[in-house]
Amino acid sequence: MSTDTIDTLHEQALKALVDDPGWQLVQRIVGSAGLRRATHLKKILLFVAEGSLLHPEVVIHEGEIAQGVLGRRNDFDPAYDAIVRVQMGHLRGKLQAYFEGEGAAEPLRLTLPRGSYRTVFHDAPEALAEAPVAAVEIPSPAAAPAEPWQPRWPWIAPAAVLLCIVVAGLLWKMRHFPPASGDSTAQKMFPFLAKGGGKVAIVLPDTSLLLLQKTLNTEITLETYTQTSSRDQLALLADDAKLSNTLELLGRVRTTTLDEASVGMDFMQSLTRAGMQGELRYARDLHIRDLGQGSYILIGNQRSDPWVTLFSGRDNFQYTGTPAGQHYSFRNLHPLPGEQAEYAPVEGKLESVNYADITLTPNLTDSGYVLMIIGSDVPANEAAARFLTGNELPPELQHLLQSGTLRSLEILLRGHHLHGESNDKLAIVASRVTNR
């Protein structure tokens, strides 16, 4: 069947949906204020709704959304890439906000049941629509019983356990189902990492450390970070005893984000493709002597992985800022013509601009290499990793990677993302190269 015939059949199928109340509801949702600029979420909703309405007997798979909507490659594996599940979670939140606000008067409701990729339509509950506000009684503050104090972040310990389970499952899958071979910018850097011999350690960032610093408006140095007693003493800086207990827990619990864990697994997959071995490490479990032997991939800026500060003297684009004001940016130490002196992330209401610095440099004893991904936030870390697993370097930089004369390479990237979505494609802002 020709492409033109397929397109014609698709157009005819869409025409059949014009008068469908469910499809009309979907069109109103994608045109609503909450989704107007959320391009990926709109595409996912249209894709899933169209499949559900036209072919209710056909199961929609995660890979179809990843490849058909989000542009993932044919070797997409949901065990290594959680982008579809993450986006579906964001989409469910947008739908809830729509029906609680702009679409409160809609006669139909649309839900996306967890565990499937299908839209379900049902009538709006009349009881809720007609219930008078006065029917809800709110007890006065004096009469309200005192609730027992709960930790400010009760999810920390369960999240750590869940992360261990997820990572263990992904490692088992990788061991039994090795990924297909491929080519990427990251793999062109692997010969440098191979100089360290043995395994390449992929160091996951310490989210607990980041929360500690944000809560206390402080900067925790590498020296403090490596001393358990010093981390415990930080909790004493809190005025409130309950907050102090929570901060003490943060100082002891090992956590990282699911997105950055996924980045670590992506590198594990790429190393396997290159015939190399990788191992996941946690930032808190390293020692300074480790960075003098072997090769490492460090993920995160100094607020979640202080080990990157050991190499900060080699960077031209340095991530610095003031903890009190929570203002951080990449400072250009030696601007070239056309470059800015500072590259500052911009946090908007709907759209944000972020940056990431990628540096490939020798380890502390020149016996291996360190690949650092220093993003201004978690989405920047994830997007920079995707940049590396693609093949997007300019020809001159690709040539340097393959020439064998390169000693250090630094690339500053800029991207933007709508809230609730991952980054769009990153662009190279500037680069620095050091030859032998």
C-alpha cells in the first residue's frame, strides 16, 4: 500500500471522528490554556485518543508513543528510558487541572488509566456538578484536633528503596538482554575513558545533598560532604527541632532522581554497546583517591555532586552562584568574540531556559579520564546525556575526538523546555579544546 493511500485512509478516519463527542472534548482540551504550549503532551493525547476511538480493540504500546510522538529511535527500550511514563504522568496532571478549572462544566470526562495507554470517556458526575458549596463543613481551627507531625519529605526513604529496586531490575534486564550496537558522540569519547582500564564508574548525583543546601540556603563544600559528622552537624542549624530531624535524615539517606538514574542507565547501555563495562556508584560513596585511578562519568553540578569541584580549575564555563539568593549561572572566564560573559538559566512561568556543561578531561593522576555533565537543573542533565548519546557534534569536534591529539574538551549547551516536559534539542553555545 502506498504512502498516499495510507494518508488518504487516515484522513478519512479522522473525518469520521469529527462528530464524536469524545474527539470534540479532546480538541477542546488540546486548545486549552494549560496545554496550549505543551507540544509533546498535546501530541501524546491526540495520538492516544485517536487510537482509542478508532481502534478500541488494539493495544497501544509504550514504544509506539516513544517513536511515533517523541521521536525516539527504533531501539527504544522502556527499561532504560522512562520518558513516556513521565510524560503520561504530566498529562494526567494537566487533565485534572483542566477539569477542575477551565473544563469544569464539560458534560464528559476523559481519563488515562494507569497501566495502559488508552483514553476512557465517561459522563461527568452530576452530584459533584450540582453540590452546593455550603454543604461542605470546615471545622474551626480551635476545634480541629492537633495532627501528629509528619516528616516534611516522607517520600525520601521509600524513594530510596524504590530506586534500588528499579536500578536492580534494569541491571538484570541489561545483563540478560544486551542492547543493540550503535554509534554516538558518547562512544567516540569512550576510548578516552578506556584508558583508565577496568570498569567506568557512573556516579549518580546526591539529591539529599541538594535538598539540604536549598533548605538551609548554604553551600556544602567537598570537605564537609566527605565527613559524616559534619553533615550531621548541619541539621543543628535549623531553628525548628522537627526540621532538624528531617535534615538529619537527609544527611544519612541516599537518594537520587529517577530521571538522573535513567541517565546513568543510558550510559551503562552505551558502554555495553561499545564492549566496555560500567558500574553505578553513588556520590556519597566515593573517596578522593578514587578520582586518581580509573575513569568516571560524573552527573550533576557541585550542589548534587561536589566531586566535580576537583576539576573546576580546568573548566572555562564554571557553574557558580550565591546560595542565599538561589541564583546560579555559568561564568565564562575567558569570553571569545561573540560569547557572553555569563550564561544564566531563566525560570519562566511556562517555559524555562537551562544550560549544561560537558567536560572530558584527564583524572587526577592522568591515568584515566573523567566525563562530567554539569547541568543547571535535572532536565539539563538529562538533555545533555541525550545529546551525548546522539551524534550531533560539529565535524571539527568529531575529528578531534578521533584524532588522538585531544587532551580536554569542554562544550557548553543551551536548551529550553516547557514545564511538565523534557528539554527540546540542545544547541552548542561555545566550546573549548586543549591538545596535548
